[in-house]
Amino acid sequence: MSKKIIAAAVISVIVLVAWFKWQPKTVEAIQVTQADISQTIVATGRVAPMAKVELASLVTAQIGQIHVREGEQISQDQLLISLTDASVDANLVQAQANLREAEQRVQELAQLTRPLAENNLAQAKANLTLAEAEYQRYASLQQKNLASQSSLDNARKTLDFNQQAYQAALKQWQATQHNGISTQLLHSRLAQAQAAFAVAQAKQAQLNIRAPSSGVLLQRLVEVGATAQAGKPLLTMASDGEIRIEAPIDEKSMRFLAPEQRARVIADAYPQQPFEAKLALIYPSIDPNRATINIRLVVEHPPAFLRPDMTVSIEMITGNATNTLVVPSDAVHDIASQSPWVMKVEQGQTVKQPVRLGIKGIGNSQILEGVTAGDWLVTQADIPLGTRVQVKARSPSSER
């Protein structure tokens, strides 16, 4: 009697085990649907100005006045810092006086010396003509014994004196002409005075630190009363121009990039105000330590709040597909390999189904071949292939 009871118990256990084995297991699954999908590249970058410019003095001088503050918009050639140096000011005054004197001497030559030389030459020529006539008259009278030899000698001396006076007046007149030595000398002195004045002006100009271009003042490194050392930065500014965003991306995404691609950018400080940018440059080198490559975006219409070195989030759409088969990416096994597959439910059992993938969006992937709309794919982990299952739609809160 006991043997029959034992045999019945064993049979009951076998039947129970067989029943549990063939009982379908409830698993989480998703259903393949048709939807629109966009493939994007997401990165974090920083706003970079057109150029950061450090402004320094060319001379050592005391800072007399600072005309700008940090964050202030400045225009090209705007006076930013005034330096003071008494010796430079004195040299400029002296050079200006020397120039004025040289100009006056040139003016004096044209208005006084040259006309006076012309008058002296005319008078000397008249005196010479008169002396020549007088000498000829005495020579004629002496031949007729009507004049003494001494009178002729005196006439000769007067003639020689007037000839010398005429030559001197002629040379003086020639010197005052446009190609004359006096004119050349005065113009040479004028040129020297002009050069000296230009040098003094240049040194004076070095005491005024001006903006090389329009932009924004980023940093003021000195205060009034300090001594500016030659070559030591006094101010830092960001030049106006195109606003750039520099960002590193995974080198695996390089194949999806193309010039002029549009990007959606959000500044971390203003998340509710996205703006547009476009891809302008893909740098040629790759960072081997991080396996990234840098890109540059250009913001054509920058918002007013944008500042240099701001942190921004970037999303670039690199592909679109409409009304296509879409599944959550975590439902695809070996998604990064050459042979991705999904765990499909066929006739109540899990089977391995190879698929061909298309573009990948954020959390979703496009399937080009392998499944059809309405198929159920198991997303629950640790479910072996060949398991009898009963699907339970995965709740949205558990989707990743």
C-alpha cells in the first residue's frame, strides 16, 4: 500500500514539474510600431569669441585714467587707457616749436629773402651797367688825353667792385630759387623738424591705449596710478565678429557630419531660449586620449544673452525618416556590432531574429529589415531563447 502511495506522489511531482515547465512565462515586451525618427549627435561645447586680445603698453608709464569697465561694449579705436609721461609731453612741445620755426623760415624765404635777393640782383646789375659805361667813357677820354690815368684806374676799380657785387648778388639770388642751396637747406631742416614732430607724436600716441577693433571688454588687469610696464597686459577684450562654438564629439560620429549642417543649441544658463547654429569646421586632428574630434559651429544670429566661454548643449540632426519601423534601442542586442538582433516572440516562444538597422535617434532605432509592424520584442533581461512566454506590454515608465 505504501509503494502505491509513493509511486502516486512521484507521478504527481513529475506532472507538476512538467506543468510548470510548459507554463508560459510572463515577460515585458514592446511592439514594433511605425513612427518618425531623427538621428542626432549630442555634445557639450563652449562659446568662443572671434579672438581674445590682450592689450599692453609699448612704453613704461604711469596710468592716468581708465575709460572702460568689464563687460562694456567698445568700438574700434575707442580710447581705453590714458598714460602719463612728462618727458614725452615736453618732447612733443619742443618738436612742435622746432617745426613751427622751420615752417616760418621756409615762409620767410618765399616772402622776404627771395624778393630781397631779386631786388639786390637788379640793383647790382644796374650798378654794374653804370660802372661799365663809366669805365668806357674814361677809357675813351684817356685815349684823347682828356682824362688822367688815375681817373681811368678809379673807374676800373669801380667796375671790378660792381662786377664782384653782381656775382655775389647773383649767387644769393640763385641760392633762394627752388633748386637753390638755401632753399634745399631750409626744406631739409623742415623735413627733419617734421620727422622729429612725427616721432614725438607717435610717442605721445603710445600713451593712449585704443581698441584695435570693436568688441567687449572681458578683464581689466590694472588700476589708476599703477605703472604700466612695456609688454605687460593691461586689458583683455573679445573682438566682435562671428560667434563660434567649439565642441568635442565622439569620433564614431564623424561619418554623420557634413558642412553647413544645422544644429540646435541651448545655453545652460538659458534653457528655455534655444537658438540655431551651423557646422563650419571639422578639425583635422583627433584627440587620442578621449577618442574625440573637435568641431566648430557658427551662430549667425546670436541671442543677446550669449557670452564668451558659456557652456552650451548641442544637438545636430544628421538623418530623418518618416513613417518607418521604430523600436527602443535597448530592445536591440549587439546594436554596435555587424550582426544586431532582437528577441522576437513567435508562436509563444522567444526566437533570435537578425535585423538590419537604419538611423539611430535618442533612445530609438530604425529597423529596415527583420521585423514588421505589430511584432512583439522581448526587452526583459535574462530570458533565454526558446522560452515559452506570454507578453506583457512594457510600461512607459520603464522605458529607457
